[in-house]
Amino acid sequence: AVAIATSTYDTATVGTDKTITVTYSISGAAVANYNAPSNYVVATGVITLIAPTINTAPTIATPNMTYGDALSSKSWNNSPAASVAGTFAWTAPATVPTVATETAEWTFTPTDSTNYSAVTGNIAITVAKRTLTVENPTLTTTKSYDTTTSAAATVGAITNKVGSDDIAVAIATSTYDTATVGTDKTITVTYSISGAAAANYNAPSNYVVATGAITQVAPSITTA
């Protein structure tokens, strides 16, 4: 009887065109009359990478992010682990996600990258709007009584937009608390935003001062 004694690759590492050698053994009452068959050898063997098992996938805290934060600003809030040594990292750490609930990809890179393949996975992230900030408006805090609450104001420059985003801030309203004559009056400036990136932002917080003044106005004498 003939049996396979050994069947082995030349090395245990990943690769193609590897040599596989099969050797034989024989047994039986007539074994003394025979030699075992010659080895069988091929050079077409392949050992492929194996994907490690992810035992604990990475997670991040909730709420996740504010628009403008790159993925690299977020670290894991657990201790991710795999079946072999390696590192977990964001696949594209410089990515700045837009406002939405979406997925961001991580990659596990094994230390032994010769024999193990990288593994990817996804984390659901929620990106909140970024609240714009602007320099203080140019505000005229004193005017003559004119029956209205309007206050003259010019918007200040944006100080925290992301990159070259198409976003603009305008003054929506600029008003005294009342139209009557007086000092130490409250003036409130509110803002509106526009532009292609507006969905990723909140308008700046209101600008409020309590130093407004409306002065008396002398009536016109049309007939003396």
C-alpha cells in the first residue's frame, strides 16, 4: 500500500509560485520488494493572506463631531482588539465630514502584514452644525427719534468658517428695544447666513449692547 508521508509547501509564508512536495511511504507484506514512489513536485502553490478577526471594533463617544472637525480629532473611547497584533486608525483621517448622520471608515493594519491582510469597518457618526462667529458689528448706538426701532449696523468679518467654504453672514435685524427717547437702551443685532455651505452652519449668536441712545428731535416750524 502507498500512503502520503508528507505534503508540504517550501515555506509557510504568503506567496505564489510556491513549491509543494509530496512524499510517499509504503507498507504491506511485499514491501521489501518495492521502493516508494518518487516525490511529486509542483511549483504552482499559493498561500494567500488571511484576514484577522476583529474581536472588539473601535467606537467613539456620542455626540460625535461638529462640522469642521477632521476625523483625526476623534480618538477611540474603547480599547479595540483583533486576533493578531496591529493598529486601528481612521482610513482617511484628514476627512472633514459634512453635517449629517453617516459612516466613517477605520482600518486595522496587522503588524505582520506579510501574512495577514488589513481589515476595514465603519462607525456611524453624527455631525452637528458649526456655529459661526463674527467680529463685532460696526454699530451706530445713537440716533435721533424717528418713530422706528431700527439701528444702523454693518456686519463684522467671519472668524471661524471652514477652509474656503462658500458661506456669508448678513445682518437680519438691528433694533432698539423701543422707539422712544432714552439712554442705556438695548440694541440687538441678529444674523442670517447664505451660501452653498450654509447647511453646515448655524448663524452667529445675537450681538447685544445696552448703550443705545435715542435723542429728542426738534420739530420743524413750518409757519412762524
